[in-house]
Amino acid sequence: GVDKMSAGLSQGGDYLTGLQNSAAAKTFYIPSNEIGNKEFQQSINNYLSADKKTAKITIVLDSNPSGARATREIPQITDLVRYSLKGTALRHANVVVGGQSSKIADTKRVAGGDFIRTAAIMVIGIGLALILITRSLLQPVYILGTLVSAYMAALSITHLLTRIFLGRPLLTWNTPFFSFIMLLALGVDYSIFLVMRYRNIDQNKYLPTERIVRASKEIGTVVISAAIILSGTFAALIPSAIPTLIEVAMTVICGLIILVIIIPLVVPATIHLTYPLKSTFRDDEG
């Protein structure tokens, strides 16, 4: 036993001496006689490429890999690795992250970028179209503001309903994207119907406020009927058991209900902001 202990201590001393004299003492060291070990070679094959120029590091998170916390940690891990390589021989190395958490984080980033670009294109395009239709610079701003507010309110309501009835803490990543496109497209149609009807009413016979009220009364039945039909159509998606379809359907239905209520109220009210105050009074002397 003493001989075994002495041999073990001798090997340990050789290891520490080799570690101290090694250029890689502060990072990684293995005795030369262990390099040919089968277990070590198996590790090399698993974590290094054939040309030994690509290394893999396995990181196990202490949270749900599909959860929001894990996806937020991916950029931090990437930055930490890149910072650790600065000032070393690997300072120019490419750092990439894979795995389930990374895929979810990349999907969120791409989806977020697509959503911003799509939203900007839609808002600008619809705004230009509304300027031509309304012949006003202020009215399109009010209409778009109403539509975006209705979308945000509908998305918040859907988030609440999803937590209560579906037991899901978050919406699916593509629900805001598709809901925005559908609600903005449907809502701007209703606004255009109202504005076009407003323009067709004799401006010499009625004041602007009277024209918008009459237009709201005349298209109210059409808008409500269309909203009911579309709500029923989207409600048919709810039994599909697909989270994205269910959430998009709920958002669109909530948004349609909000739009039917606020468009006839907000658009006529903004007429007072669009036109001078004197245009709301009749000139009895004329």
C-alpha cells in the first residue's frame, strides 16, 4: 500500500510539474502519456472537429430551455464567450450557439425584425392611401392611431384570455404578426367606407360634422354586419386546437368588436380637430 501511495504521489508530482511548466497551465493541461487514452480520444472526437479547428462547448442551463429566461440568456452567453477569447490566440474565432434555446431566440429575433418591417410598410402604405382618399394630413393620423390602439387593446385582452382559459403564460411568437396584418387591413376598410360615404354627402348642404354623423349612421349596419360575419368566420378556427390559430382568432374577434364601437365614435370626433371650429356653425347671415 505504501508503494502504491508513493507511486501515486510521484505521478501527482510529475503532473503538477508538467502543469507548471506548460504554456497552457492557466487554461488546460493533460499529461502526454494520457493523450492516447481511449476515453480522452473519444472526448476529442465528440468535442473537436476532424481538423481540430472547431471546438464544441456544452452548456446546461438551470431553467426550462424553451422558457423566456433561457432565450434571454443566449445573447449573454455568446457575448461572454467572445469577451473571454479577446487577447488570446482565438480572438478571431467565430462563435456560434446552437440548441433549442438558441433556435427559439433566433426565431424571436427574426420574427421581431419581420414584424417591425411589415408594420412600417403597412402603416406607411395605408397612410399614403388615406391621404389620397381623405385629402387630409391629419385624418389618416387619427385613423391609424385608432387602428393601432384597437390592435394593442385586442392583443392585451387575448393575452389575458389565453392565460385564464388556455393556461399559457405567453402568446405564440407569430400571433402579434398575423393579428396586426388582419386587424389593420379590416379596420382600414371600415374607415375608408366611412370616409368615402362622408365625401359623397353634399358639402354645400351639410356641415362637416353633420356629414360625418350621417355617414356613420348610413354605413353602421354594413360595418356591424361585416364584423359579425368575420367574427363568426374566425371563431371557426378556435376548435382547431392549434395555439396560433386560436390566439389569432381571439385577437381578431376582440379587435373587430373594439373597432365597431370606436370607429363611429372616434372618426366623427376627430372632424372637430381636422376642420376649423367655424365650419361647425351655420352662417345665418349668408
